[in-house]
Amino acid sequence: MANKRVLVKRRKAVRNIRKITRTMQLIATARFQAAMARATASKPYAEKLAELVADLSESAEQISHPLMETHEDVKRSILLIITSMRGLCGGYNAGVLRTAIGHLDSQENKGVESDVHMVGKKGVGYFRFLKRSMAEQITHIGEVPSFEDTEPIANGFMDRFSKGEVASVHVAHMRFLSAGRQRPAVIQLLPLVQEPSADADAAAPKGPKADFEFSPEPAELLGDLLPATVRVRLLQCFNDATVSEHIARMVAMKAATDAAEDMITMLSRKYNRARQTQITMELLDIVGGADALS
């Protein structure tokens, strides 16, 4: 027979855990709303900037830029991995790290060495456990990434790429597609290429292209717009990762709250059965004692 006192203590502990998980779920929901507003607000700017760069590139076909050149003879690349600073977010970090390790292994099979720049304590701890080397550990970026936080990182990548030290720069992160759909992805940051839209299949057919006149010349405009494109793309990666992390934590905490409620129900049933069994045994003792005295 289960001990009633033990069951009461366990039920009380589970109720306290349920309060914590429910509070964390509400906090994650509020932060998700703010993070999604930031991510969706910056997307039109990033898309329009990419469209303008594409138009300029078509108008200046003979113009080359260091950020668009390929270094096929260089056997070194950079991979920036964006993970979370805190846990309790389900399989969020596992998905990103699994995708990143797959990319690193594929690069190694091609004979390319990768410098890993890790963002987030969870990724740092995981790579230390695997005894994998990291070129940089970035743990100072908070839950609200700003342009001032990501700009030095993008500038450092562009500087190394322009000098020919690395052949490519990739970013592994959780890509935010919608509130119910996120997937881990590795995107190419450098050299700059036209990134296909996530809704490319649903895109409307293109009409005739307009003939633009640029002032100043396309070459001069590209010199300013291409670095800005890299910085904006990197910031968008951080924003997507932040939104996806809050969604994952919100879902994980809701699942934990539901599991705690189920456990409370189960413990209450066990307690009621134990209490009823004890009452029955006491009644049997009383009836047996009365029969013995009669």
C-alpha cells in the first residue's frame, strides 16, 4: 500500500513544478510576441535591399566586388553557429547543432578546414563535451540581439573574406518560417549569392523588368550596399534564432505543464485509493474487535 504522506509530498512538489513551468510558458509567450514583431519588421527591409542589390548586379555585369568573389584555392571556411544561452527549450539546440556538425563533416570530407564561431552557452558546452575546437566563443549577446551586437561580427567576417583568408562564411541557425514551422538551416553569408525565398513555389510569375537609371553609378552603389546586405542578413539570422528559441521554449513548457497536471491527477488517485484502503482496514479492525468482545 502506498504511503499517504509520501504521496502528499510528491503531489505538492509536482504542483510547485507546475507553477514554475506555467510561469515560464507565459514569459516565453510574451517574449515570443516581441521577438516576432522585431523579426517581421526587419524582413521587408532585408528583402528590398537584396532586390536592389540584384538589380544593381544585373545592371553592372562587368563589375566585380571582393564580397562576391570566389576563392576556390583557399581550403578554409567559417561557420557561425547560433544556439541559446539557456536550456528548457526542447530540441531547439539539438537540431541546430546536428545540422552544424553535418555541415562541418561535409566540409571536412571536401578537405576544407572550418573555423567555428559559437554563439550561446549551450553550443559552447556541447562542443567542449565533444572536444571540438572553437575559434571564438560569443556569449555576450543577450535575448534581444541588436545591430550594434552583430555588426562587429559581420565586419570581422567580411575583413577575413576580403583578404582571401577564408573561402566562404556560413551561418547555422534555426530558421523562422512561421509560428508553427521552424527548421535548422545552414545559409551562405559569403560570397554573396541570391538567396531563394522560403515561399519560392508560391511566388507570383515575374512580369517585364523595369529599366532603371542609377545615380551614382552601380559600382559605387554596390560598394555601399553589399556590406550592408551582409550585416542585415546576419542580424536577420539572429532575429530568426531568437524567435524560434522562444517558440521552442513555449512549446516545451506547455508540454511540461500538461505532464505535471497528468501526474497530479495520477497521484491524487493513488492518494484516494490509499486513504480508502486505510479507512477500510480501520473499519475491519473495529468490527473484528467488536465481534471478539461479543
